Amino acid sequence: MFKAVLIEKDEAGYRAGVTELDDAALPEGDVTVRVAYSTLNYKDGLAITGKGPVVRKFPMVPGIDLAGTVEASSHPAIAVGDAVVLNGWGVGEGHWGGLAQRARLKGDWLVPLPATFTPRQAMAIGTAGYTAMLCVMALERHGVSPEQGEVLVTGANGGVGSVAVALLAKLGFTVVASTGRPQEADYLKALGAAEIIDRAQFSAPGKPLAKERWAGAVDTVGSHTLANVCASTRYRGTVAACGLAQGMDLPATVAPFILRGVTLAGVDSVMAPRAERLEAWRRLAQDLDVGKLELMAHEIGLGEVVATAAALLDGKVRGRVVVDVNR
Ligand code: NDP
């Protein structure tokens, strides 16, 4: 038997809670992992609260991330005792996920836990942090560099935003953090932000083109915010778009793209190829200051997951949430 968060949907409604499950109930897979830590991302919040159509079959154990130790394996490249990390691949959506003491998965989905990180630190990073790294890599791929000027991070107090601020600052960029929580300015400055701006300036419908300011941007918010960020990006700058915290729509014009040569770079972490994941984790080990990681992470137990998921969607959680699945 093992403890897990379980989401059910039936005539009684949509609900999530901690329960005990039999090992025999685990889904198919060639690797069984004893989970040490999981985490809460925005998508986990949507799954647990039912506020977004994330879960594709019921009952579902949520959790798009996990870190733990291999307990059983018939995968040729994975041995019992290996320390592993999983991000995405539809786990916690269509396949039972990491908010549990045990998980059975496809070995091909797993990456080795980088030697630099403990399982807890890997989950302080989680999909949010790995996505922030993918966004930074997208900016680099499109030639954005520190001497070109300021870079913007939207949703800066969130998980992706916090890690993006820390990474970009460490890489020498002048980082401007956009947030609806100016009271967290000291936190954002401690992560490396040079300036804090009010997200309200991006939230409403704007002009097709605005004053050029950003050499690059990481946008976790979508909707009018993303449109306004593109409109204020400098000639030949790049915006890495990964999120939809304001909305899934994009009420923009083509003006920034055709008049300023701006690049809108889409970032997806869920199905990203293995080579890119390994590179992102290698870069995280190299470019993320572990002290800043501790600053942005707080820990909860499995029993606190449901309440914290609701708070996360309400924008009341700062930084990253680590879940100790064994308490
Ligand atoms: P968080 O909830 O931790 O952060 C989201 C942040 O967005 C909030 O903290 C808040 O920041 C800001 N925000 C919330 N609501 C609004 C709003 N109405 N208008 C403007 N800003 C808002 O989530 P994550 O960091 O885990 O994820 C961020 C986004 O990225 C989500 O949409 C998520 O689905 C997406 N994502 C996508 C991935 C991919 O593969 N493409 C992978 C991971 C995440 P503040 O308080 O500073 O304003």
C-alpha cells in the first residue's frame, strides 16, 4: 500500500484527496519509482481543483513531476537504486503521477537526477524551473545576449518566473520583473531582478506597437500581457512564450513581427525531446544558484496539497512548492 493524492470524477462530482492505494492498482510501466519528493505547478493546480481540463482519465493521481529512487526496472538503461527525475510526458494528466509515494512509469520518460541536486532541490526546480531554463535556452538560440539591453520576466513571483529571474540574472542580464505583487519586491531583488514593474501596464488591450524596450522576454502570462510584451520588444528581439496565467488568447497584431522582426518563440516542456531535457538539466546544474533556489522554495506534506493547489491558482503562492510525499 502507498499514499497518494487521488482525483475522482463521478456522479458525486469532482474531488481530490489523500488516500491509500494498493500497489496492484499502479498503471503499466517498465520502471517502479519510490518517490521522495514531488511539487506543485500551475498545471497540477488546474488538475487538482478541476479548474482546467488537464486530467484525461479518472481516477487520476496528479503530479507532473517526481524525484525518487528506482525500486524495480525491466528497462535496459535503468537499474534498481538509480536516482531519477521525471517532468511531463503527460504524467499526472493521462498516466498516474508524482503526488504519491510510488509511481510506475515508462523508463524512457526518466532522466538521471543531476549530481549537483538532491531530490528535494530537483523538485524545487520541477517542471516550472526546467521550463524557465528552456525559455532561457530559446532566447540564447535566437541570439539574445546581456549587452543588448533589458530582459523582461512576466509572472515573476510564480514558479517559472522566479527561476527565470534567477537564471537570467546569473547569466549577466539586466532583468526587469513584472508582477502583481509589488510587496514581494525584496524577494525579486534577492533573486537578481534589477527593477520591479507593475503587471497592470501589460494587462489591458494595448497598441500594435509601443516604445521599444526589451531585448528579450520570458512570458508566463499570455493574453494581453504577451501581446503588449511583443509590442514593446526591441528590433529583432525574442519573446519566449510558455504560459497562460492571464489567458490562453493572444489578442495581438503582426506589427512587431513584420515591422521589427521580433521572434515569438514557443516553449513546451511536456513533450520536449530527451536531448533537450538533458541539456536543460545540465544548464540548471551550471547556471542556477542553489542559494536562490532555497529562497524560492517552501515545503508542504501530501495532506496540504489540495489546499495549496487552490492558493496557487489564486496567485497566493510565491516561488516554488516542494511536496514531501512521505509526510
Ligand atoms: P504560478 O502559479 O507559480 O505562477 C503564475 C504567475 O502568473 C503568478 O504567480 C502571477 O505572478 C502571474 N499571474 C497570475 N494570474 C495572472 C493574471 N491574471 N494576469 C497576469 N499575471 C498573472 O505558475 P507556474 O509558474 O507554475 O506556471 C506559469 C505558467 O506557465 C502557467 O500558465 C503554466 O501553465 C505555464 N507553464 C507552461 C509550461 C510549458 O511547458 N509550456 C510548463 C510550466 C508552466 P505575479 O504575482 O508575480 O504577478
